[in-house]
Amino acid sequence: MWSDWDFGSGRLVSVRRQAIGGSRWLAAAMFAAAIGSAFFAAGAASTEAPKPGIVRKAFGRVEGRPVDLFLLTNSRGMRAAITNYGGIVVELWVPDRQGRLADVVLGYPAVEEYVKASPYFGAIIGRYGNRIGKARFTLGGKEYRLAANDHGNHLHGGIKGFDKVIWQAQPAETPHGPQLTLSYLSRDGEEGYPGNLEATVTYRVTADNALEIEYRATADKPTPVNLTNHSYFNLRGQGEGDILGHHLMLCADRFTPVDAELIPTGELRPVEGTPFDFRTPVAIGKRIDQPDEQLRFGRGYDHNFVLNKKPGEMSLAARVVEPSTGRVMDVLTTEPGIQFYSGNFLDGTNVGKGGKVYRHRYGFCLETQHFPDSPNKPHFPSTILEPGKEYRSRTVYRFSTR
């Protein structure tokens, strides 16, 4: 069920009936009428518990084309706002130990601000999440040159990656919760990549307070694929101070050290005895400023961790605990790696929802992924998708309290 809702006036503008049954359509209208214009008041804590479902609203225009925002709410009041521009998770409201809801992802209140300047807040990243060294790789004896948008290297899909395109959106009600499926056709040669790639990303808000993300893709030529989501989290609430007091645990005995341009050297280095040992929970800020070469290269943490798991196994990758609110976020994934980024390049120039200023280390990212620069590192797990095969990946961000 979904509706169009004018959040400025607080009026239901129109409800468009889909082939989902009359009773569900009526429930959508009642849901939209009940929540009011303050349903997603950016930057403010909320104790509302609206009915579960999907609401659709206009979110501006990009290059003359309309963009929508979809509000997904589960039966316990957790809700996510996702736009089909870049597949961006604009808002994510989860409870603290007292049951008070707060928005725990950084972002903007209008799509125009994402277009103007965004450090990938909440976006789908593709075709290739993270970096490819020298913006080139060789496949089948042919060298492919990619968009060099990061000091001569290729970062997050290039100049116009998946974070900067409008996806086709299909909302749906499922037994597991409201979901939004986004699809995009990346043409042969886009940003230098070979082959036509058909990608779909499905977001779902489940009854156990989880945001599930499922990625699928097929291609008509061999091509690298490495999709992820680039949400910046702050479990105290977006804009509510730095994240250095969050306690992080990573299920990783090794990480991939980088050179001065943040390209992996190819080594799989043990975390033991280093500031990168998060095998037991430790405050993010405890060792972040130690005189370590890897921390100096990243200006903090900006590294891929090698997860302790079997290929393709869905398992726990990370856990984050915010002591003052009691919020806990578990990250589960089928991916072999996870990029932990501690918001080192946030500098106060990004003003987000509710006028909140995002200063140094006001958010952290946990991007589930294959390893950076894998097309140039044959001993890393392969990221090459062959014709006739399907790329599939799944990640869950599950929230609880303690």
C-alpha cells in the first residue's frame, strides 16, 4: 500500500490504488491520513507509533524528472525513508531503551541538497563500491579505463555512479514487512565499465526492527560488480555529537592495509596487536589517534576488514553499541568484507536535517562489500560477474536495545 502525502500542508493529496486488494488500499489511506505532516520531522526524537505500511511523497526533481520518497514503517514503529534518487536512505527511525524514536542516519531534507554536495550519505554504491587503483583493470586480455574521480583512482562507481541516478521504484506489502524494490539499467560503457548491467536493490523494514537490503544483478558481458550502501550512522541521533563513544565489535581477524592513496597493498594483515583489533568491543575513539601509519593514511579508520566466514554465508559481521541511549546495531551480511569508515572527512560544511551541522566524526559507515581493488588483486575474492550468472548479496542492519 502506498499513498501521496503533502507533508507541507498535512493533507492527503491522493491515494492511488494498486493491485493489492481493496482492504489494503483502504488501510493505506487511513495510515496516511493518521500520521500528519510531522511524521518525519527531521532531527527530532519521536514517540509516535504509526500503523505499518508504505507512504509515498514527492521529493523534488532532478534534471527535470520527479523524484519520490517512500516511507516504510513496521508494526513496532520503526521506519525508514528511502528515495529512488540514488536509492538513498534519507531517514531511519529506531527506538532507544526508553522506546523513544530518533533518526540515526545522516542526510538532507531535500533531494536538491544531495545533488549539490553529498559524501554519499545513505546511497547505493555501484557498479563498484570503494576504490579501484589507477582507475583501470584488465579483463579477458583487454584493459578498461574507468572514470578517475579520486586522485587518479576510481571511487564508488565514478563521476555519476549508482548514487546519482534515478531508479525505477516498486513498493510492495509482504508478509515480512513493507518493501521497496529499485531497478536500474547501467549501459555498456557507463563510467568505463563493460556490458549492460541490470541491477535491483530491495529494501525491507521487518517486524524485528531490521532494515534488510538485497542486491541482485545480471550482465551481458563479464564485468566487475560490488554493490553496497553508504549510510552514515550515529546511534545517538543524527547530528547529536561525534561517534567516538560508540563501542564497535568486528568479526574480523584480518584487514587489508592500504597505501597513501587508500588502495589496498594486497596484504591480509592480522589485526592482533594493532589499533584495528575490534574482535572484542572497544570504543571507536580509544585508539583512533594513535601514531599508526594506517590511521595516518586514512585520517582515522577507512579500511576493509576481512570477515571470519565461509563464502556466501549469512553471518554477523559487526555490532555497535551506543551506551547513553542503549541502541544496538547488528550488521549481518553474505559479503566477505566490511569497510569501517569513521567519518574522518566530515568537517562541518554539510548541514543536514533539522539544520544539524555534521562535524568531524559525527557519523560512521559499515559498508558490506567485496574487497577494494579486487579486479587488480587476483588473490582477493573475485568480483567478476559472468553472463548467465546472477550477482546476489544480502545485508541486514538489525536494531535492539540494552
